[in-house]
Amino acid sequence: MKRNSQLSGVLHVLLHMAEHDGPVTSEALARAMMTNPVVVRRVMAGLRERGYVRSEKGHGGGWSLACDLSKVTLRDVHEALGGPSLLAIGNRTEAPGCLVEQAVNAALDTAFHDAEALLLERLGDVTLAQLSADFHSRLAARGGIHQLEKAHEG
């Protein structure tokens, strides 16, 4: 079953952007996300609407952070992406009149709702600043410097 990694990818590029002086192009972010620049622009539009990023057009333009990392949680970013489903599993709906299917789906609905509520709560407990601090700790342990252009070389 394919998992939706959009939140992970967006968090990834936001942290790269936090380390970059000046705007980062959609093309550079697309390389980091291993996707198309059009996808990056579409995803970043929701973040721009929330005031988390800004875009600058023209030569030397691109995307830059417009927020305090300590004030934005993973849940905030998830919601800016449209709040996609957090669970990749769902109910069987082939026989809605079947009482067995109804009983199973009722139990699963409760479990899915509870799991999603817990996950959203946990996402709300983690800020972009905490992710950045973890990154810096890992970078220091490696003894390196951060360069977006080299971070994703094979």
C-alpha cells in the first residue's frame, strides 16, 4: 500500500529553507523532494496562504520562510496542506446493507478516529524549531556543513 509522504517531504524542504540564506527556487526544492517543480509550487501555495513561506518572482527569486519556526507545529503544516488523511487504511464498503460489515466498520471507525486524534495531538506537540534543533545536533555529530545543493547528491 502506497503511503502519502507529502507532509514528510514538505517538512524536509522547510528545514532546508531554514538553513539557506535567501530564497530557494522551486527547482532546487523539487530536487530535494524528488518531484517536479510544479508540485512544489502547488504545495507551497497552501503554506504561503498561512503565512509560513513567501515567494519572490524574477531573477534571484524563489521561496523563503516567513514564520518563526518555534511557533509552527507539524500539525499546522499538515493543516496547511489541506489536512490529508493520516491513515492509509479504511473500511470495506462493498456491502453497506450487511450487518456484519456495519458492525466491523463501526468498530474500525472508532479506532481510526481515536488513532487520528492522537496523531494530530502529537503533531501539535512538535515545532519546526524542534526539528531544526535535531537536524543541527545530527549535523554537528557528523561535523559537516549544510548545503542544499549537495545534501541530495547520490
